[in-house]
Amino acid sequence: MDGMLSLYVLIIVADLIVLFIFYRANRRLHNAMAGRKKAETDLKENQDRLALALLSSGIGIWDLSLADGKMIWDEGMYHIFGMQPGTFEGTRESFRGRILTEDLPAFESATLAAMEGRAPFEAEFRIRRKDDRVMCLRAKGQVYRDEHNAPFRMLGVCENITAEREAGEKIRQLSQVVEQSPTMVIITDLNGQIEYVNASFSEITGYSGEEAIGRNPRFLRGPEPAPALSNNLWAVVASGRTWKGEFCNRRKNGEVFWVDSAISPVLNDQKKVTHFMAIQQDITLRKEMEKALKDAKEAAEAATEAKGQFLANMSHEIRTPMNAIVGLAYLCQQTDLTPRQSGYLKKITVAADNLLGIINEILDFSKAEAGKISLETIEFDLDDILDQLSDLITGKAQEKGLEVVFLTSPEVPTKLIGDPLRLEQILINLANNAVKYTPSGEIVISSEVARRENDSVWLRFTVSDTGIGMTEEQQQKLFQPFTQADSSITRRFGGTGLGLAICKRLIDAMNGEIKIESAPNHGSIFRFTVKLPVAAERQPLHPTSDLRGLNVLVIDDSESALTAFRSQLQSLSFVVSTARTLEEASERLSSRVAVRQFDLILLDWKFPGISGPEAIRAIRKSSLAGDENGRHIPIISVVPFGQEIIAEKTIGSELEALLIKPFTLSTLLDTILKVFHKDVSIPRRSSRTTISQEALADLKGLKILLVEDNEINQDFASELLTRAGISVEIAGNGMLALQALENHQFDCVLMDVQMPEMDGYTATRAIRLQEKFRHLPIIAMTAGAMSGDREKALQAGMNDYVTKPIDPQKLFRKLLQWAHADTAIATTGEEEAKISSQERKLPRIKGMDVDAGLERIGGNIAMLVKVLKKFCLNHADTTDKIQKALETGQIDEARILAHGLAGVAGNLGVKTIENQARAIEAAIVGNQIGSARELLLQLETELGQFIAAAEKQLNSEPQPGTAMHANLQQPQKGL
């Protein structure tokens, strides 16, 4: 029993041991199975990661059986070939069929070499994908052999190298571009040592790449300073920017050459500078051309300067004897002459004037060709220009029996800003041409507003004639120099052919344009426009209230004249009727109905086949016959300028007034008002160039130093001045002039410019160095007439400038202006009142040294008061004019204004204003415009205070010589 129990126990224990062993074995098996599953999972994940890595890197795996040609692809191969997995046929032939034909020989050669064991399998080739895209692949593989060393299997990869090939091709192309570039390419390290140069570098410099690499580019530097070595060069490129400049280099053979260089930094992916690259272009030829152009320009400028100097010298040489001819002819005309002698002298004067006109045209054209036309910017009155134009052409036109009509629109402003002399020159040229080429008929000169633009106005001037006209071909050549409409060998008209060319250039300089309309035998119309700032608008004129609506009959055989009358009379509110013949006018006047329509008759002086007095008597008879009450209709006779004396003698008692044509609108109104006994004063029309005897009397007693080396000119000037009551002393050159000034006292110096020993400029500078001669008037009197001569005279210290041949009236005006320090020039007027003993009291004005001013003016109290009044009138706005000149860039004009103010103030003894004006002048000369503007503010205050004090004193008590200044207004000129 015990034995059985023990056996059972033993069996149970044995079973337990077996069970435990089984459990342990089963547990190990389970763990092993779990480990194997995990290993399989890890392997699968690793395989997936590898496949993904191969796929993303463009690598595919292939397996080829050499026995049957079967081929297996992984997913990467399908991706490379653009095919869906499982669609590859799986044979070596189908793989080869996708390789481009031209790449197959190299692929087969690499395969054979690998199978024969001569080299590992490696090949690059192109394939055509399913989508027809061509890609470049690199294949590598391993050949497996059996125990007999026979190949039975190839296992390898394919890599997509399309991007690499494209990049390599771009690099290759870029490398070719760099190597074949005609410009030099240099790459240096950060220390400036050369690491690369291209072929052009060697070709241009003569140094091989081996000779250049490792050296600093400075070894090429040439002899001239290199702007590229400025301090900012390396700072610019080190900061990541490109520096550009030029280098002067030297070739290996010693020749110098220039390069245009651009130096740039080379940056890596981290934007750090790793190298420097210089691209340089050989510009030696360009430099040589630039130098040649510069030399040519300098030569041209020298030639132009020589040409200008030649013209200046020729002008001087011609004008000097011309001065004697014109001057002596003028003096002869002042003596008792027979009619024949007077006629000869008149012809000499006309010929001399024509010759001077030719000289002036050549000089003007020379200045235009050199681009040296200078335009003034000053305020002027258009009426004055038209008045002088009338003076110049009316006489010539009357000699040919031509009617001249001036038609100015009422809208045209009176005061303008610009260059009046140049505008007048254009109009004179066009008007003279019209007179020259018009054998009969009329000439109409009109001005109107083309358009307005802010504070400026575009004026259109028209000069039309009824002359010979021009063909289209002649018009095409019209504005070319040295060209005339009539250029035949038998031409009737003279001239240089420069006038219209000069006009065109002047109008271009004024930003305007000129046009012509013409036809053979039908006259010509010249129109030009210029833009001018407006200084003051034309104030509208109105008759008295009882004369408004006046009925006026105008009788004139010229339609243009009737148009002018109609426009001007209607602007005055009058009702206008016109008649072109005396018969038509008489018919209207003889009608009892018609006669009541007319309150005034304007009758032209000249009608065909009838004299002026006969025409007036006929019209008077018709008007009286037509009025049952015998009412007298006033008649104004319209008389051409120069015939008014004849008209007054022959018909003065038979009419109410004369109207001299051409005329201004205001003169027309004043004449009508006078006819109706209104209280007006009508200034008589006279030439601006004539100075009255009363004004010339102011010159008597002056002591003038005449500095002139030409004996004939000495005689002319001396007699001319002596006849005006002036005491003259002559000096033959500048040196003698200085000696004369040391020994005698003079009121003014007339200084020639070109003289032996010492010229006028040098002499003037020497005179101005002496304080006692600081205010002595010096007027340049020279034959020079080129651009810049006036500026040279002013810069030398002269006060003014007159050209030879001397115009006596202009010379007298200059003497009146400077010899008595800004005195008024009267062209008409009454005799100056005498100064009584009660009028000797002098005004005492703060800031003015009256005694010093009186001493400078020779003790003439009346003259001092006159000058003081003139100073207050003329210089109240001088600071505004200077400021405006500075703002518009007219620097020389501003300097002249300051200089003039200083001179007048000094003569008056107003020291503070003189000093301030001279300080402004000095600042302008030194180009310190900012300082000049600051000083101008101080001067404006000081000048305003002084003028206010002076006017208060002058108006508060009786002053000597008030009759002298009773009317400061110039007489209005007729147009």
C-alpha cells in the first residue's frame, strides 16, 4: 500500500515534472514565435523604409537572370520609368527597348565588360518614359557566378540623374561662356589672391593663367591713378554689394590699357562671402575715342573762340572808321549846307546805316550759331516797342506809297516781362522785309492774345503784306542762313539773307514758333508766338458818360485800317460805321436821315486822285448839306506820321483835330475827348531817340575825359560834346588817362576799350583801386559789339556801355543818366523854374549826409532835391527787382541792380544803403546767393524807412526846383 502510494506520488511528481517541462518548452516556443513575428514586422518596416528611401532618391533595384533573360523590378524602377507596378514585361529585351538608340552601344559595351569580368557594371544612358519624357539614368550592378565561374545573375540599381545632367550642362555652358567671353573674368579668395582667370584675361593682359594665379590683381596696375583704389571699394564688396569703376592697367608687354570693372562678392548658402569676382571689359578704344572727342571739342571751342575773336576784331576795325564816317556826317548836317550837299550827306548816312545793319546781322548770326544768344528779363511796355517800330518803318513805307496799319487787340497786356530789344529786333526785321518786298498796297502789323497760362500770356504777332509773295520752294528755304526769296543774279533786293534765320533762332530761344503763309503775287503773312510773363494788365479805357454810345463814321480806303478803327472804337463803347470811298461817305452824310446818326467823322488824309484839303472840304459840304439845321459834325483828320506839319498848315482851320497814325488806343480817346472840349492833355508824338534842348542844357559845364586813341574819333567826339557845352580833355590811352585824372577833376570818363599801352579795362580797374574815384562815372565807348562785351565792361568797373558808331542821342542819354547821378531825362517839357532865395532850405533826413550829397552834385540844391525825388520814385521797388532776378536765375541783372542802387545812394550821401547794396553786390559776385538774400531783407527794411522819411520831408515843406519835377510821367508814345 505504501509502495503503491509512493508509486502514485512518484507518478504524479513525474507528471508534474513533464507538465513543467512541457510548459517551459511551450513558453519558449511561444516566445520564439513572438520574436520571429516581431522580426518579420521589423524587417517589413525596414524594407518599406528602404523602398521609400530608394523611391524618394530616384533609385530603383533590378534583378536579371542571365540564363533566361528574366528581369525583376522593384517599385523604384517603376517610378523611374513612369509605369504602374506590375506593368513591366519582365525581360531584358523590353528593358533595352526603352533605352535611346544612340546610347545602346555604350550600354551593351558596359554589360559585356562586366560579364567578362573586365570591369564592374556601370553605365549612363537615356531612356524614354511611358509619358515620352526623356530621362538620364546611371546603372550599377554586380555579376554573380556559379562554381564554374560562369555568370548566371546580375543584381543592380538605376539612379535618375536627369537633374544632375541638366545642371552639369548648364555649368558646362556657363563655363564655356566664361571661357569664351570677350570680357576678363577674375576670381580671388578673401585675401585678394587670384584663383581663376579666363582665356580673355590672358589674351588681353598677355599673362597666362599660371602666371596670374596666386597673385594679387594689383600687379596689373598702370601708371595713372586708379579711382578703383578708393577707400570705399573693399567696404562696398565686403558688405555684399557690387562696386563699379575704371582701372588703368598695364599689359605684360608694357602697354597701358583701361578696363571698366564690376567687382562682386560671391556668397555661399549661408550668405557669407567666400570669394570675389571681377568682370572687366577693355575700354581702351573708348577711352581713346573720348580723348579724341575731347581734343576735337577743345579744338572746336578754340576755333569758335578764334572765330568770335576774329569777328570781334573785325567789328572793331570796321566800326572804328564807320564811327568817323557817321559822326562827321552828323556834324556836317548841323552846319549850313546847300540842298545838294545835304542830300549827299543824307545818302552817306543811309549807306552807313545799311552797312551797320549788315555787320549787326553777321554778329547776331554768329552768336546764334555759337548758342550764345542771351535774353534779358526786364519789365517793358509793348506800346513803346510798337512806337519805335512805327518810327523806323513809316518813313520807308511812305516813300513807296504803302499804307501801314497797326492793330493791337485791347486784351493785350500793356506791361510785360522779357527781352524788349530782341522782340523789337524780330518785329523790325519782319516789318522791313514787308516794306522791301511790297511794291504797292499795305502792311498790317497786329498783336493779339493767343492764350493765357497762369501769370503769362502767349502773344501772337502777325506781319502781313500785299507784296510779291513766295513759292512753296522758296518758303522751304526761307529760314536758312544766307538764303533769300529772290536769289537770281538779277535780283532787285539786297541783304545778307540772315535776318529771318536770326529771327527763327531768337523766337526758338523764347520758346515760340514762327510760320509763314504766302503765294506768288499774293503777299506774305508771317505769324510768330512768344510766351511772356505779364507785369500789368491793360486797364480798360472809357469815355466820359455823356460820350458813351457816340456814333462815329470812319472814312478810309484801306480795309485793314477800317478794321483797326472798328476794333478800337468799339472797345470804347462807340457805334461805328465805315466807308471806303468819299462818294460812299458823301451819300451817307447827304441823307437827312443818315446825318443824325453821326456825331463824329474820322477821315483819312490821303485818297486816290484827291488832296487832303479837298477831301475834307467835300466831306464838310456833304455833312452841312444833309443837316437842315446846319449842324456842324466834328472831323478828325487821320494823318501819317511826318506829314502833320503840312496838314496843319493846309487844313488846320477846317477841322477840329489831327490824329497822327499809327496811334495808341489812349491817344485816339484823348483826341476824341479834346474834340468835345473835355479837359485832357494830349502828348505830342515824337521819337524816343530825340532829346530836347532843355534836357541837353543839363550837360553844359560838364568836364569829360575822353580816352580814345583814334584821332578822327577824337575830333568827332570832341566837337560833338563841345557843341553841347561840355568841356573835353583827350587822353590817347589808358596810361595817359590815369595821369589826367591825377592832375584834373572830371565829371565823367568816356573810355575806349582797345588802345595801345594800356587798354580800357585795365585802366578802369586801376581807376577803381583809388577810393577818390570810386563814384566817378566811367562809360565804355567801344567798337566791340559781341556778346559779353557789356559784361566785361561792367566787371571791369565801368558804369555803362555804348557802341560805335556813336549815336549822339544815346551818348547824351548816358551822360544825362550818369553825370548827374540818376537825373531825369526829359524829352519834352517846360523850362525849369528858377530857384528863389526862399527855396534854399535843404531837407534833413535821417541816414542821409546832405552836405556830402550836395558836394558831389556841385552845390546845386535844386538838382539834389530832384535826384532825391527821382531816387524815391525809381528805387522803391529795387529790392523786389533784385529778389525776382535772383529767383529767376538772372544773377547778372541782380548784380547790376545792386550796383546801381549803391552808386546812387553813395552820390546822395545815404551811406548805410550804399554799404548794404555793395555788400549784396559782393555776395552775388562771390556766388553767395543765400547771403545775398539775407542781406536783401535788411536792405529792404532800411530802404523802405529812408524813402518814407524822405517823402515825408519832401512833401511837408517847399523844396527848391519843384517845377522841375512837376510831371515825372513820360509822354505817351503813339502807335
